Amino acid sequence: MKENRRLTALELAILGMIHESPKTGYDLCKIFETTPMGHYSSSPGSTYPALKRLEARGVISGAVNRETSLRPRKLYEVTPEGTQHLIARLSEPVTRDELVMSEDETLLRFAFMGNVVGLSVVISFLESLIKEADALVKEFEAHYQSMTTNGQPPGKAPTPRLALGYGIESCRGLADWARRTLEDLS
Amino acid sequence: MKENRRLTALELAILGMIHESPKTGYDLCKIFETTPMGHYSSSPGSTYPALKRLEARGVISGAVNRETSLRPRKLYEVTPEGTQHLIARLSEPVTRDELVMSEDETLLRFAFMGNVVGLSVVISFLESLIKEADALVKEFEAHYQSMTTNGQPPGKAPTPRLALGYGIESCRGLADWARRTLEDLS
DNA sequence: AGCGTCATGTAATGTGTTACATGATTCG
DNA sequence: CGAATCATGTAACACATTACATGACGCT
């Protein structure tokens, strides 16, 4: 019953934040509401079930904090297995698919890395990110070319090409940021 | 039975591509596999059900193309109601929530706009995008400040702040792109 | 006494993901 | 004739979204 299913971005976000310091469901909801972390959640309706799943899997464990009070407060912390899981997940190299399908997750992983894995892993991570982002820029540029050369038919609007242009810029920006960050950390 | 539920990003992507020119499910799968559009889908397992939903809603309609052949091919095209729906959806101004939760959708809408709505709508769209992106940059910068000033505690790693730094850069890049594109189109 | 916040959830619904399944054509 | 491609799907599962529900605590 090892439940080897991959953590979702939301679960990873919660695990990472609890690793930083133990938190209650309400704490997490507040963070999602008031910080850019909110990108990864929308409401308690997703947060609490995710907490339950993480606990069922054994990567976090919650204990009621104020038994005395009639208003209980369940404080969650990361288990040793949870830390192992987090290390493994954060240490994975960046892949093309991760960049294309969920670039957010890449940044989320980077954000948590500092306090979980060593500097060498962070550096490897950034290197793989640079490699994949550069490759993606080339891939998109090729497609961009094919949109202009082999047919800019009469009535077609330029917005699809312009949108792809932004995609390329954005991807190049990511690679540049990674390069600068890599220098920063050296 | 008007089914006023909001189209998902995938459904919007499909509707927009079929609007450009009629297509079969297989055509769409090919596009998702071989172009940056693939960001919005993963497999036929999501594409075909989305087609069914769009047809049930009445925004597209499919007709079998090669009755003679034993291998049928269902070609979908956008209905008049579908065009109306597309116009309405693409004409919506950009909101803060759209940028935070699904920036992709914003670019998708822009990509399709050119062939669907007039230049004035495209310009309004870009203006609302600039406004919201600028606001978001300020919002994130405020949070960035609060991460550095009121406590850079001893052992804390810099990666969370660096990740947010990228978020800010990226958002600023979006606003810049929108400004340049706005000039381009004028 | 009442309002806002603290704090935790559940229920319904729909959608994406993954994997699998089927059969017809075309090309070498 | 066999393999790749064309072309269409289905089934199981889990997750996110939205809305709703409950009740205690603190303050005025």
C-alpha cells in the first residue's frame, strides 16, 4: 500500500510550506489567500482534502494542539518519510514536459529547495532548467519560423504569431533568470 | 437547458482552432502533439470528450465526411451560436484572477482574437492586460519587500525570495510585451 | 446581542489523466 | 504481408471547483 502516486502541485506546495514550519489548515488557507502562493490553491475546499491525503500517505502528521479549548486546532508537521519524499521530488531534474505543461511547478520546487537540499542540487537543478528552457526556445522558434515563411496567407491575423512570440520571450526570460541566479549562488 | 457553464481552457482552445478552419478530432490531436498548442492538452483522452461536450452545447457541429469509406471522419465546424460564444469570451477584459490563476488562458484568448473580433477589442484587451499586470507587479513587489525587511532570519535560504523575483520579472515581461504589441498594432 | 474572524470540514459535479481498445488504410 | 499511421473512442480514477455547513471565540 505504498501509494506511489505523484504528488500534485497543490500537495507539493502544502508539504513544502509545512516543512518550513508546522502549520494548521487555516494557516495554509491564509497564506493562499494573502500571498502569491495563492496561485496554487483556491479555497479551503481544496486545501483540507489535500492535507488529508498527505496525512493518509504518511508524509505529514497532525496533532490536535489545544485539547483544552473547545475549538481544536490541528497542527501538521512533516514526518521523516515526508522529508525524504520532499528531497526526492525537489532533486528531480527539470524536464521538457514539466516546462511545457506546468512551469509553475518548476518554480515551486526551486522555492522550496533552499531549505531542503544542498547547494549542489540547487545548481544541478538550475543547469537542467537552463538546458531545457534553451531547447524549448529553439523548438518554439522553429515553429515561429514555419508560421511566417511557408504561408502568411492573405487574411490571417497576426495574433497567433504574436502570442507565440510572447511564449518564446517568456521562455528565454526563464533561462536568463536561471543563468543570473546560478551566478548569484556561486 | 442553456448550459451556461464556463468553457475550460481546453474547450476554448479547440473551439478557437475549429473556428480558424473546420477540423477532425484527429487533426486536433496532431496539433496538440506537434505544436506549442500542446500546452493545453495531453492526449486524445481529453480531446474527444471535449469535442463531445462542445457539440452537446451546440457551439460546434460535426458531420461525417467520408460516408463511402469504411473509415469515417467527423469534420467539426463552428455554429453561429459558437461564434457568438467565442466573441463574447474573447472580448472579456483581463482580470487579476485570470492572470494569477491561468495566465495561459490570457495568451490563448489573445491568439484567437485576431480572426474573431475587431482591432478595437484587441486594443482594449491589451490595455486591460497591461493594467492588471502592472497592478500584479506592484502587489508582488510589496510581498517581496515584506520578505526581506521584516525578517531575513538567520538560517533561511534565499530561494523563496529568488523564485518570487522571477514571478515579478515574468509579470513585468508580460506587461512590456503587451505595451510593445499595442504599439505594433497601432 | 451580534458580527467578524477562527477553524474545520462535506457534497455535488465536472474535468483532466492514464491506459487501454478497435479497426481501416497506406506504404514499402 | 507487416508496420506505421489514420481515426475514433471508453473506463477508472483522482483531483479541483464551488457552494454550503457548523460552531467557538473575541470584540464592541
